[in-house]
Amino acid sequence: MISNKVILTQQFIQQRLPHAILITGAQGAGKKELGEWLSQLLLCQSPQKVFVNDDQDYYLQACRTCKHCQLKHSHSYPDHLMLTAQNTSIGVDDVRQANHFLEKTAHIGHYKTLLIPHAEIMTVAAANALLKTLEEPTKHSIIMLLTHDSDMLLPTIISRCRLVHIQPLVGDKLLSKVNYPLNDENANFVNLTHLPELSDESTHQAYKLFKHEYLALLNHEKSESTLLTLLRDNSEALRWLEKITANLQRDLSVNADTLFLTNKSISIQSLHDIYQLTIKASKTIKLYPQGNKAFILEELLMSITQIVTSSLITEQAKD
């Protein structure tokens, strides 16, 4: 994060900032913090130096006391716009409004800035509307797109942005940021992609419920109906499905057993098949964001149920 601030500060001082910046990184990595920092810096009248690395390098930080900073703090600064979804996606009308905002001359500042915190939820029509502005940027405008999943963005959007990737925290630095110790229950959470489950109580509880329902399905104790609802309602659920399956497969491969599966008919091959189906469903949803996500998830769970049932029938036949 700090290294990115140092680089962007030098580009700002040299007036070489790109007109469009795509900030990528895992959820919780600090993408919004970096985007907010840059948008605040671009409007500040008296930025201050913050030294790092024994005072050899530095980055600029908004003073937060000048008139422009005060207006930004009160959400009334006229030359900055944060584009958020009105529903579950950012539509073409939202982007057209943002384009119109960028076309106007700055009221009191030097830059017009646009921040899109969840660029991956733009519809195809919205992305194409933004593309024209990226190809023909207005003078003194800076567009910042943030995403944890750049695969969901059009390649033409990515190619017209300067990429800034935030490296995830690891080891002790990561553990210092979380609320939960790495005990038996969450020992598989080892990197920042799992920070939401480790740092937010509601997300942690949602994960535990999802894991309980998924294991109940694998153990042939419940149908897929509750699990389907959880998959539909939680954007993290497909990632959880993928990770839990991978961890179960690893347990069986390394230890030849796992405490979580009472259904001993589930084999490494069964879990491998489920994992591949999950990856395929995830890719399909990313490639076709306007497609019928509910149908894809229903099809996925039906296939998982068939694998569980077939495994059980095969095991009973052996007996």
C-alpha cells in the first residue's frame, strides 16, 4: 500500500498521473483506502509529506484542514463523484451520468475525479459506455476503478487503465488485522482472500452456516434447498464452496480421512468432480454476468447432489 502511494505521489508531482487507474487486490487489501487517498490528494490545496523508509522516501497526504478537504469531508465537494450501484449492478444510466459529470469543467478544483469502488458489477452496456470516456478522456479528469475480480471486467476496459495491484498481507502482519485466532475451526484461512471471514463477525457467522449446510449435503443429511438460498444471497458463497471442497480433498489426500465427512462414500474423486463443477460455474457467471445466475447455481447443486447420491449407491452396492 505505502509503496503504491509513493509511486503515485511521484507521478502526481511530475504531472504524469494516468487518466484511468485500475486498482486490484483481494477483498480487504485496501483498494478503497488507496482510491480515497488519491482522490483526496487530488483535491487538497496543501498536501503534506509523510516520510517512510528512514525518511528517504515519502508520499503526500491530504491536509484535511483546507477548504477543499473540509468540503470533501462534508460530502459537498463538487468535483468528485463516487459511482455506486443503485441495485445489484452499475447500469448504463449510472455511467452516462458519470460521463456527463466528467465532461464539465471543474468548479473549484484542478481535477475532476471519479471513483468506482466495485467496477466488476458494471453491466456490459455500462462498461461500453465508460469505454468511450476512457478512450477519449476529458482534460484534468482522473478515473479510479476498484475491483477484487478483474476477470469480470471487459479486456478493453483493462487495457485502457494503468494497473495498480495491492499485494496481500501475509503472516504476522495479516494476523494482526483479524479478530479470530487460527484455531482448528478456521485453520485453513491463511491469506488475505479470507480476511472477510476473519475480521467481520457477520461474515464469519455466514461462513459457518454455509459450511454447516454444505457438509450436511455431502453427508446426505439434507437436500440442497437451504444451500441454494445461501449461494444465491451471498456473493462470497461460491468462493466458500470452492475452498471448503479443496480443503476436504486435501485432507483425504494427505490424511486419508477428514473429521468433517461422516459419509465415507465421498471419495477424493467425488470431491475433485465437485471442485471442477464449482470452478466451471464460477467462470460461467463471470463470463456471462447478465446470464441467469440462479439457473447456473441450481444446475451446480443438482450435479453435486447427483455425485453424492451416486457415491452412496456405489458404496452400498459394494456392501
